[in-house]
Amino acid sequence: MKTQRDKWIAYILVAIGALNFADYFLTLRALSFGIEEGNPYMDALIGTPWFPIVKLLLVPLGLYRIWTLRDGMGWISRSLLILALLAYSWVTGYHMAGMLYLMYRP
């Protein structure tokens, strides 16, 4: 039976997964406009088969692994999940604002 904490963690992990997915496609769109990747680690993977592997396979697998370890999570780990969610939310908002600017600039 899922506890309230399990539901909360599930919502956070699903949200991070969805934002990661959006980040992948928004990054590809930004690159098509000539914008450079801001994350130096991911920038090294752009144009290689590793970029989609990391974003679309390894990140979801990592989120699943976090889910399997949820019973041992303390408040610090849960706080880091919230921080990751906030970071992905900010990056996605930044991408979307940039796309709107590029699409509707005078």
C-alpha cells in the first residue's frame, strides 16, 4: 500500500521525468535556432548518440532507481528531489520564454 510520502515522491519523480523529456526537445529546438547548450556536460554530448541516450534513457532509469530506494530516503534526499524539480522547472521555463522570444520577436 502506498503511503502519502510514496505518493508525494511519485509525483515529484514523474514531474522531473516529464520536465526532462520537455528539456530534451526544447534543447533540440533551441539548437536549431543556433543557441548553445548552457550545460557544459550535456554540451559535450550534443551531436553524439549519447545525448538522447542520457536524456531519454539514463535519466528515467535513474528516476526509477530513486523510486526503488524511496524507503531509505531521508529528509535530505527528499529536499534534493525538490531542488531537482525546481531546477528542471526553471530550465523548462527559460527554454519556453526563449522560444517565445525567438518566435515572436520583431
